[in-house]
Amino acid sequence: MSMLTPPGMGGKYRITGTKYPRMRRPRHRRRIVLVAVASVAALGLAGWGTLQLIDVFTGGGTKSAAARKPGCEHSSAPVKALPKPGQITVNVYNATPRGGLAKTTADELKKRGFVIGKVGNAPASYDKKVPGTGILVGASKPEDGFFVVLGAQLKGVTSKTDSRKTPDLDLILGAAFKELNVQEEADQALATVSSTASDPACGDLGAAPKN
């Protein structure tokens, strides 16, 4: 009987050929690896779900446009309501050679609700010396929001203060002035200012006037 004949076979069955049976390692290690990978994946999903719940309940999932703007951090400070045009008295002066510009501009501001004070040619210190769109001039301690609301009515306007004690503002029209902003544009500009006015890093139409 061959040495390769299994015991108890009595020589009836023999193993022939050049290949011999080989013992395979048990597959326990592969199962352990698969179980470990599945566990890590489950823990990862659980952690992600927890973070999502935290965002929902803490408000972390919603960011305002101001918070996303580079260099502009959202502030929770309350925003003061801007004044209505009816609270602002505007003196309109023409610093250009074009006749009637102050009156037509004053009439349009009046339609928008502003109170109109003096209308006429600009003082000698400004007459034909304003190259830009215009200048807003007011008291050294201006009323909150007055410069913002009036400044939204025309593009490129600058502002400064003087020694007056009254809350009225001067609008001095410069050489680059053509017309006021469309009413809808002015309203949109004011809406944008209202949403970001609590954060000076965001920048708006209410920048501090120059002395």
C-alpha cells in the first residue's frame, strides 16, 4: 500500500499524479479586516450625523451674505433703523455751469419724501470746484443715518462735516453729476446698508464723513 493511500482505504483508492493536496489557511483574518472596516465606516457616519444635528440646533448651518464676504465678520449687534426721508432737510446747491440743475434735483428729492431747504448756486468755496458727482456737507456730529439715506440717492458722492449746529444737509452737485439714482436702486442700496450696518468691516454708504 502506498504511503499516500489514506488510512482505512485498504489500497482501494490511491492518490496519483504530481499534485498533492495543500492545506489552506482559515479565512478568519479576512473576516476580521472586513468587520474592522465596516465598524470604522459606521463610526464615521455617526460622527457626521452628530455634527449635522449640532449645526441645525445651533444655527451653524445658515450663514448670512455678510458672514461669507471676505474680511467681513457677522455681528449680532442690533442695527439702528435708518431715518425716513421726511426727517431729513436737504439744501441743494449747483456747483456746475449748467443752469437749473439744483432746482430739478430738489424737485426730484421732494418727490422722494425729503424736506427741501435752500436751493441755488453753490457757495464760492465750492462753485465749479467739485469735479465728482457731488458732496454732502453736514454737522460735525451728524444725525444717525442722514448721510446714508441721502447718499444712497446718487452714485459717487462724498461727504464732509462743518461747524453748523443744525441737522440739515447740503447736497452740492459736482461736474460729474447727471441725475439721481433711480428710486428702486436707491431703495436697494438702503436695504443693503440696513443688513450690514452693524458691522463696520462690511463697508456701506454710511462711512464717517471727512472733516
